[in-house]
Amino acid sequence: MDVIIAANFNRLLTRRRVLAVEEAHLPGRVEHRLVAIGLDGSRQLLASGADFYHSPQVSDCGTQLAWIEWDRPDLSWTRTRLILATLAADGSVAQVQSQAGADEALQQPRFDASGQLCCLSDRSGYWVPWLFAEGGPRKLPAIAADHAPAPWQQGSNTWLPLTDGWMALSWSEAGYGHLALRHSVSAEERRLAHAYSRFRHLCSDGKALYCIGASPSCTAAILRIELATGELTRLLGEDTALDAADLSRPERLLYLSAGGESAHGFFYPPRNHAQTLDQPPPLLIFTHGGPTSACYPVLDNRIQFWTQRGFAVADLNYRGSTGYGRPYRQRLQGNWGVTDVEDVLAAVDYLSQQGRVNPAQVFIRGSSAGGYTTLCSLVTGAGRFRAAASLYGVSDPLQLRAVTHKFEADYIDWLIGDPETQPERYVERSPLAQAERIRTPVIFFQGLRDAVVLPSQTEQMVAALDDNGVPVHCVTFADERHGFRQAAHLAQVLEEELAFYQAWL
């Protein structure tokens, strides 16, 4: 039996053990369980039977345990359950009760200073904190906005109950992150760290709040914020070395897409003090991965690379992205390869009509799921793009579905549909199956150790375009996996991508 101990360790000092989600590879199946691991190596099973477990949390007194669980085909951001249990003297679980979990997704359970259970729920349309106590659930005072991204990984901390009824909250409005202290009864608010636009990994020692913050001029910094005064100290991290005249800052991008629905993103105009633009610039569309993810208005040196070289960049949070509420996130259900593509094409139209970009010089790039949106955009928007780049991008959803792991086993079906009952969708939305409709030059980047998008998938796509006479180029890296890590390779990707685009300007 192959056992993997993963993720959100919660130290239980009274029993000198940690809590963990255990993944066991058994014959014909993968099983997840909630376990306690003693410092002496002993193991105690706490919960089993659900398909997935997430975010175990123990009360300060050590007598209560909460966690999130769900079963297939639900996903961590579609429908989950909040479980509360009593811990016996020997550390075993007793009196297990489900606190919530109808048509809602829950995440980040926490016990407040009085031992009451709180949790983020999107039952109101946004992930906001709720109190689960006698008398039923009660929404705590909070802005109507997402207070967390989709819970893809263990260990997220985007909100914290503090003492005396105060909470530390981070949330996203129109894509911009905010941080504040808010009282759970009076709703009094104290805004913090105004210069930053994204906040992660909140924690507190009772005197100060600590987090990783980012801003349009800083990729990431470790911040200490005094709870009493709000005084901020940057413990680690520096602003960009770019001069203010060369730094392109994000502008909110809000526009109408298909059906009159709104779509979001950020626009970065070209910025280089040594260049003077006398006409609208070329546009490069960024499509993020996930696809249930998001882009943020923080310093991204890849974007600055392009804006320094005369390109405008549109970093899109197409419908289906997180950070804009549950209905916006759910818009991608059954619509992957359609809704996201509509938003790409609508963004091109909007920026062209505004005179911000040259509609005859539009390029598009994306990685992983963003590569899929990029390739689908080339199928649907024939003739709209001068060239494109796919970085370890999905070109055939069925091939991705065949090799995916348990956590994402139902993801493709949620995004597109059941291939048994809706096989035509997989043909219509496969860039590989629709390769004859693509006439745009494409450059591919692929890691040969990629176990998510297998190299063979990219090889097939390259061969199909080449057979159709479409200019195509493929760059491979022998020692890269899904998502490039080595700095030299990241630099090479940008340089080769730029050279490829310049041939079609």
C-alpha cells in the first residue's frame, strides 16, 4: 500500500500529534482518510468513507474537530459538507454531525476565541464567513464578495477569527484584493495595507497580523501589521526595479460578452520611456490556467516583459474564474471551450472599439487550461489572431480525462459533459479534432516529463497543424514537468515567443 501524507497539518499540542489527510493507493482505487499522526509515529484513523477530506481544524481546548468533506462527482468549489465532531479523551472521534452542505461550497473552518465554529460558505453567492452555533447558521458581517479563491489546495488562510469578536478578512472586489479587521457583532471595520492588492496565508500571534501581500509594483512580500495601530512593516520583499515610467499598472477591464453578460480582467498599456507610440499597439491576450482560477492585479514580470516591448496586454478573468461570486464561477459548468472563448473574442472587440489596440495585430497565449482556451479561440475566431502560444496546453480534453488523478476525475465532465452521453461535445470542443479550422501560426512549449498534459498530446497537435500547412513550431524541455520552473527555461520561452510573434507583426 502506498500511503501519502498530505497537506494541512494542524498541531494538537494537548495530544502531541498532527492531523493529516492520508491518500492510500489501494488495488483499483485511491482512498482518502483523515488521520492523526503521533510524534512517536503512531497513527489513528479519525474519519473515512467520504471521497475527499480537507482542512481539519481543532478547537483551542482540544475537544472539538471540524473538517470539510465531499463525494464525487462534486468538486471542492461546487458542493461540500462541514463536519463537526467531539474528540474523546483518547483522541478518537465521537458525536459526528454535519453542520452544513446542501447546495453550497464550504472552506476554511475555524473556531473563534469562545470555541464556536465558523466557516466560509458561498450559500449567499459569495464566500463569506458564517457562524454555526445553536439556533442555526448566521452570516457574519462582511462585504458581499469572495473572501477566498477556489480551494484547490490544503492550507489556505484568507480569514481568521481573532480575540474580542474581531476577524481578519481578505476579499476580492472587481478583482482587487482588500484586507481589514471587522468586528463580528458591531461590523466596525478597519482597513489595512492599502497599497497592496492581494493577500494570502494570514496568521496572527495576538499582537500582529502576518500575511503574504502583493501589489502592482511588488510580486510578493511578507507583511507584519500591528493589530492595535495598523502600522505595516515589510519583513521581506522588494518593489520592482523598473522606473515608474516603465512600469505598466493594471487597469480594471469590465466589458460585455455574449448574452449581455459581464466579463472581467485587467488591461496593461505598453510602457517604455524609450519608445513613443504613434498608433494603437498590438494586443496580447493572457488566458489563465485552472480554468477555475484567476489572474490578479499584482506585479507579473511576464506581463512587464511584453509591455516593455510595445505590446498591450489583456489579462482575462473570463466567466468561470474565481473571485467574482458563485454564479460567475459556475458559468463555466458545461461551457468550457465556449464561454471562455466568447469572453476572449469580446475582449478583443471591446479594446479595438475603444481604440486601445490594433485589431489587426492581436496575439494570444495560455498555459495548461489557458492553452486550451487559446487553441479553442483559434478554432472559433478564425482570422482574428496573428499568432498564438500554447504552454503545455490541453489540445484534447478526452486525453486529459484519461490520465487525470482522483481530485480532478470529474472535473472535465463538469466543464464539458459526460462523454458517454454527450460525445459530440468532445469532438466539437477538441482543438485536435478541429485542427483543420485553425489557420493561425502557433508556437508550442512542452515539458517532456509532463504527466498532466502528456507530450504525445502536444505532438499530435503540432503534427495536425503541420499537415494542414499552418506555420507551427515546438520547443521542448527534457527536464520540465507541468508548469515550467527553471529560470533559464522561463526566459527562453519569452524570448522564443517574442521572436515568433515578431515574424507575424
